[in-house]
Amino acid sequence: MAGSNTKQVTFHLRRFEPGKDAEPHWEDHSIEVTPGMTVLDGLWKVKELSAPSLAWRSSCRMGICGSCGMLINGRPRLACNTQVSELGSAIVAVAPLPNFDIIKDLVPDLRPIFETHREMLPYLLRDDTAEQEDPTREYRQTPHELEQYLQFSYCIKCGCCMAACPTVATDAQYAGPMPLGQAHRYDSDTRDAGFDRRREVLAGGSGPWRCHFAGECSQVCPKGVDPAKAIQLMKRQLVSDLLRLRRRTPPAAVAEAPHGTMRDDIPAAPPRTVTEA
Amino acid sequence: MRDRTLWTWHIGAGAVILVLLGLHMVIMHLSGTLGFLGVQDAEPTGWASVAARAGSLFFTLTYVALLGAALYHGFYGFRNILMELNPGRTVRSVINVGLSVVGLALFAFGTWAALAAPGAATMAGG
């Protein structure tokens, strides 16, 4: 029975099963929505009540894993991070992220972006292999140096930026905001020495040069990352390098062991004088 | 690697256009404003002014530089638009070679016109 806080909402879902359907089609499923219910909760309810074969990806339910990126009412969002009430509509249209092939229903094939991501060498590249495999201490980095890449490291690879990017939609050569943003995340990390290796890919045709700076990637990011900024900073780095203006500094060294002295001015705790009543 | 170089030249050409087009605007179209500011100049589109500029090495060099920068900037932008239509490898090569040939031909013609202008002005001036 519907309570006073519940609302009837129609989930307008894009369905597609390769081998069975010639092309995607839409299905409507009406469910009761309670306050606080997310689109992901709604999908589970639809699956439970009327569409048991409905497929999507999800895992953490708290906007961390990046699995449940979908096109919700025409906007790329995380289903777990979007409450039905915030959409302000009695119809919730859910489709797979655009710019990708569909595996089934709401499951996009994200392999192309992860392959491109891998080409960008998204990890610390250094010569001290022994230290990396068997670390003795951490690499030295100041808070200011950390801030140069910190926000880019919040990327959860959900693919929302790739779905929102108008250049990705039209240009097959363009690497896209997620892989480029992650390349910049490592290029701007003072512990990294892989700029020259990443440059081989970034200075070519799939690099940041094709970005029109529409800014949709930054607008849509559920984690508040600004990939458009990363791409513009990357252009500056690469052009500075071409013009021999880029400062080349060795990667951050391993931090020295602390050699502070023990404080001997710490007062001793006073004896307890309060007695039980 | 080539794309980074081409893009850098594109931005550089844009900066050159900004300066030289600004110069053009000031000399050719803002004479009234300059007069208001106390800078008096002859009528910029008058024959004497045109002939004087045509005979000046500085102006000849700026014409050639502006022509080169504008052609490169425009043709590179046009190439990018065509490349976003996702052409195949052969068509890409045709676009690259075609635009380079047309651009160089226009540059050569424009440069010739700028260099030939002093002689033409002298002949026409009688």
C-alpha cells in the first residue's frame, strides 16, 4: 500500500539484448518511490518487481567505484548518487552512457576508454625500480606539490565525462577527457619521471590538441574533477617542452628518516586528587 | 609529435594576427580616433598613403607576415574541421597535401603581390 511519503514514478528504460533485439527499444515500469531513494534503488526495485532480466553495472552504492554511470533524464550521472526526487519528474528515463557500444541494456562497453587509459601509462614511472618494488620510505612531496594533482586523482573512471564530451562524440581519434586527465595527473606529480614517455602519445593526434574546451566533462563529473583544466594545463606543459621552456627537475627523492630530538619538557601527569563521593 | 608542433604554430600565428590586425585596424580604420587623440595622419586610403606604404620595407614585411599567419591559422583550423569528419587514411593525406599546396600557392601569390606593389605604384603614379 502506498504511504503518504511515496510517489508513483515511471522508469523509462532503454533495453537492448544483442543477438535477440535488432536495435534498442524503450520499456516503462511504474514503481513507488520513497524519499531518499536513488535511481539505482529504483532499478533494483524494477528488476525485483517487473524486469528480472534488466542488466546494469553497480557495486559500491556510494559514488566511489564509478560503475553505475548512466544517462539519466538525458544527463550522464551516477545512478547511486542521484536521488529520484532531485530529478523533479514523474518519469525517470535511463539509458546507457552514449559514445560507447552497448553490451546489454544499461551496460556500456567501456573497454575502449580503459585501453586508451592504459596507453597513457597512468602510474608513477621512475628509474629506482628496486625502491618501488621494496620501498624503504615514502617519496618526499610538499603539500603544495600534492595540490597540483590531487583533484585529478579523485577520478573514478565512471565514463560520464567521455559520454558528455562533444569531441569524443564526433572525433574517433581523440583520446578523451578521462585518459588525458589521468595522464596529466601523473605528469604533474613530482614523484614521477615519465613525462618524456607519455609525451610520445600526448604530442600526437590523439592528444589534447583536439579538445575544443567545451567544458562539459568538468560540468558533468560526479566527483568534482576538472578534466578540462587538466587538458589545458597539459597543453601548456607540452608546448613549454617543445619551446624548451619547461623546467626539468629530477623526481622527488625518498624522504630521509626523521632525526628530531626527544622533547624533555613534557610535564608529567599530576597525581589524581579527586576522590569518589 | 607533429600535432603538438602544428598546434603551437597555430597559437603563435594567432598571436601574430592579433598584433598585425590590431596595427591594421589602427592605421586603416581608426584614423578618426587617432585624430581625436592628437595624432594627425593623411587619409589612409588616399593614393599617396597607399603608395607610401607599398614602398615601405616595414609594411611589406608586415603584409607578408600577416598573410602567412592568417593563411596558416585559417587553413589549420579548416583542416581540424575536416579531420573531425573522421576521414580515412587516404582522404586525410589528400586533405593535408591539398591544403598545404593551396596554402603555399596563395602565400606565394600574396607575397609576390606585396613585393611587386612598389613597382606598380611607381608606374601608376607616372
